[in-house]
Amino acid sequence: MPASRSPSRGASVQTRAAPPARSRWPWILIGLAAVLAVAVAALPASLISHFLPPSVQAEDFSGSLWHGSAGTIRVNAHDAGALEWRLHPAALLQLGLAADLHWVKVGFVVDGAATVDRGGFSAQGITGGGPIEDLHDFGIAGGWRGRADLHFSSLKGNFSKLSAAVGDITVSNLSSAQVANGADLGGYDLRLPEGAVNADGSINMDLTDTGGPLEIQAHIRFSPPERTGLLSGTLKERPGFPAGLASQLDSLAQVRGRDPQGRIPIDLEFNF
């Protein structure tokens, strides 16, 4: 009688579980991203205008939607220079825009990365600079000359106000024909620390000099809705202080006095 092929008594029977079915979603998403990349590369750059807020107009397009440029940008009817971009197509899956940007306004050049969606915008790694007189179309530093350099690790906001900003703005060789006959007033650093933007939209900044005829340490609170600001701190002249400002500084010292280090306390309200 042939031996039985059935397992012996007490022997365990092991069954191997079927391997789990692999999810197809990663492959589907990769396929969609590939299709979007091809479509974006073929579409004209002018389609970017459909993603811009009402306050921004763009013209003189070249290139594709993926990598293109607009030779003329206007913000609230003000000349805002030219813009070149390189999109990240994967962001289109979430109905948003993510891009590396290169912005030029005459001699002022800024590079960075930005994301825009229906909720607002965020930007990272913003660096660049140039002559501040090239920004006069924005109403910035009218009548002043010098160089400004930007270094922001992050900016966030909607299309009406900032919600967060971390970075600094450095100005060098600052001068104005209306101040001390155009004498060089030195350099200054305006720093926005973590938490600089409050819930009401007001912005807190620290101002220090980077050398030159005027020593200054101050705090600035700026309210964009009211376009007003308050500068509080101290200042002191250094050797080489412009003679055209000496009388104003002496008058201020007589009113406010000086501390033991010879610094003059200041509280200045201003409007933009």
C-alpha cells in the first residue's frame, strides 16, 4: 500500500499569505505630473496672466508657461519691471503655482522662489538688490539715492497685506540732494525678526547703522493700512558728520538732551 502523502499527525501546515496588492496611486500621480509637464512646456507664457491678481497686469510675453517671461509688469498701474519664471508643474495638481523667479527693475535685480494659490502667497530665499532710485515708481525713498540689498528667508501674505516676514534690508551710500547738500549719510540695516508681523498687519523692525557719519539704534513700528510709522531710539554723530545737519542735530540735543554716552533719544512719527 503506498505511503500516504498527507502531513503527519501533529505537523503544522503553513500557508503563505498572498503579497498585498501594490497601490497604483504613486504611478498615477507620476503619470499626471508627466502629462502636466508636457502640457505646461507647450503652452504659451501669456497664460500666466490668468493666475495673476486683479492689481497685477503683465505684457510682452515670451517663452512657455513652464519657463517664460513678461517684459512689462504693472502693479496698481505702476511700472514694476520685468519677470522671468520657471514653474514647478507638480504644484498645478493642487491648483496653485510654484516657481523660481528672476525680477528686474532697471538695475535692481531680485531672485527667489514663490508659491501662489487662492489663499495668498509665500516666498523663500529672496536675495538681490540695486540702486534705490530704480524703485521710485513704487513711491519708495523718493528723492533718495544709494544701494539697497535684500535678504529674506521667508515672506507670506495674501494679496492685501503681509502675514509673516523674516529678513533684512541693507542700505549703503545713502544720500539726498535735499539733505546736507547730498552728502553721504552712510549705511543702515533694517531687520525683520521672527514674529515681526502682527495679526493687525503692523510690522516691527530694528534699525542700526553699518558705519558712516551717524550712529543709530532704533525700533520702527510701521502700520501699512494707515501708512504711518513710529521710529524710537537713539542717534549720535561721528567724525565726518555732514555740516549741513549739525545745526538740526544740535537743536534736537537741546530739546531732548543726551545720555551719558552722548546719544540723543528720538521719537519720530512719519507717513508714507
